[in-house]
Amino acid sequence: MVVAEKELGRRLQLVQGIHWLRGVQGDRYAALLRGYDGAGPQEHYAALREAGPLWRSSLGSWVGVGYGVAAELLALPAADAAPPAVAWDADLPAPGPARGPDADRVRELAQQVCARLWAGLGGEADLVAEVAARVPAEVLADLYGLTGGDRERLAGALSAASGALDAALAPPAYPEAVRLSAAVAELRGLLGEGGVRKAVVRVRAARELLAGALGALVAAPREWALLVEQGRGRAARVVAETLRHDAPVKVHAFTAAATAEVAGQRIAAGDEVAVVVGAANRDPRVFEDPDVFAADRALPDGVRALVPAPYGIAPEPFGAAVAETVLVALAAARPGLRAAGPAVRSRRTPVTGGLLRLPVRL
């Protein structure tokens, strides 16, 4: 056990060191994995685009950042996820068809969760911790019919496993890796082996989608006023724009299953591919004013936000149902919501890269 722990610690430090070194040497993808300061990863996305729509990183991965190239890459057959920095799901069975829960049922449960939460939500609140991180986990617990201690264990395990998607590309600190391993074991006992990946992907992606939408609305009072006025129809537009503006899965890495030519480059079977969806969804050659959040945005024909499916699990159906329901319920219950401080974005989270805190006054 001690030997295994030491080996894990050495491996984490080695990968972290490689990312740091390659990033310092000018590899923009390595710099993205290494982490970022400031408001978010957008400065890295701009640098990635300067290198071209598709290029090869010194880490060995093909990196796609242009919208058209990203769409082609996401359509390629994938043999597997790219070799992970932390193999948090290594001993889980191979994923099968990942059909999501019924959207209407998810909306019904999310509405019930909101009714419980709003009763105790007043004054000042952090919409990430108290809403975006909590509602998807509560809905999942209701879908599985968990109560009492099992419900509390699920909430704790989902919180500890929330960094799993990022850990696969950017290894966390050793204590976080240990907590992640323990959380996966806990989820296994609660949900069964087949439920672990689905829970991790859907809950984290729903959190990011909801937090991204709330962050955009808090920063744009006019958008919030329109949501309060128009309700569900507006909420669907807000969620659709959030999928583009602040994608819940910002980097999707996989191993190519077959040889293909994309943008004049030959990608061989077995090559690692990283699609930087966060950059592609803000490609200025495709989207006008791409960094502006606009729920009424008119997209060109055939263009929509790219939404990858980590481990073959589409995050959108569950996440969109939760997010739309919460937005409508919060707008109805707290129409006077406004910012109570600066939003804080998480660092060294290249896959999710979302908000860590969103303080508001209700």
C-alpha cells in the first residue's frame, strides 16, 4: 500500500512537471493543462487559435481548436479515452449504452429540489455551492431513491469526485487524488459499477452548465430581467447560449480508432486527440462577438454549440433539464437577485474550467 501511494505521488508530480516544462517552452496546450490565472482560460484559447486550427502538441496529442476542425474531430470513431493522468475509472467495467433519464422526470425532481432549497435561501448566497453544485446531486439521489445516510454519502462522494474529469488530463495534488479514489469506491457501492461514470459526468456537467448560465445572468442584469419576464422559453435560450459561451466540457480527449485526414493532417489510428471545445465554440471566424453572452444570438445555418460526450455519456439532456428548471424557479422566487461580489473561476481545471464561487444578494 505504501509503495503504491509513493508511486502515485511520483507519477502525479512527473506529469505536473512535464506540463509545466512544456508550457514554459511555449506549448500552448501544455500551458492550458498546467493551469491559468485571472478570469478564466480565454487567454489560452486565443493563444491556441494562433497556432492554427489543428496542430500537434509536444505532449503528443493532436490539438483541434477551430470550430470546423473540432466538429470533424468529434465525429471521428474513438477507440477509448486518451491515456489519463489519473485513471480514476480504470477498474470500472467498459461503458455500455448511456441512455439518460427521462427529461420530464428530471424536471419534476429538479422543481421539487428547488422548492426545498428556496425555503432556506435568503440574504446572501453562493449560487455555485448552494445551487449549481447541490441541485444536480439532489436530483440524482431522488432518481435512485436514496434517503437518509445513503443520500448524505452520495452527496459527499459526488463532491469528492467532482474533479474526476479534470484529473484525467491535469493531475491533482496527491490528497485530492486519494479522495477521488475513495469517492469512486463509495459511488460504486451506492449506484453500482455501471452508474459511477454516468453520475460523475452528468452531475459535474450539469453543475458547470447551471453555474455558467447563472454567472452570465448575474453579470448581465438585462438578461436576468428577460428571464424573470419570459420564463421557460427564455431559460431554454439561456442554456443553449451557455453551452456555447461557457461549455460544460471544454476539452475532450480520446484515442483515434482509425486513420483519418482532417484539415490536411493525417491522424493515425492510435493517435491521441484533444478537442478544445471551449475555444471552438468561440471561434471568431464562425461566431460574431464570440466572447459576448447573447441568448438571442442567431447562429449560421448548420452551426450549433459543440457538446462532447465524455466516456460516451452525453451531458446535455440531464444538464439542460436541470438548468432550465432551476433558472425558471430561481427567477420566479428571487426576481431581485444581484451580484454581491466578484465571481471566482476555478484554476487548473482544463476540462470543466467553470465558476468556483458566485456570490449574490437575494
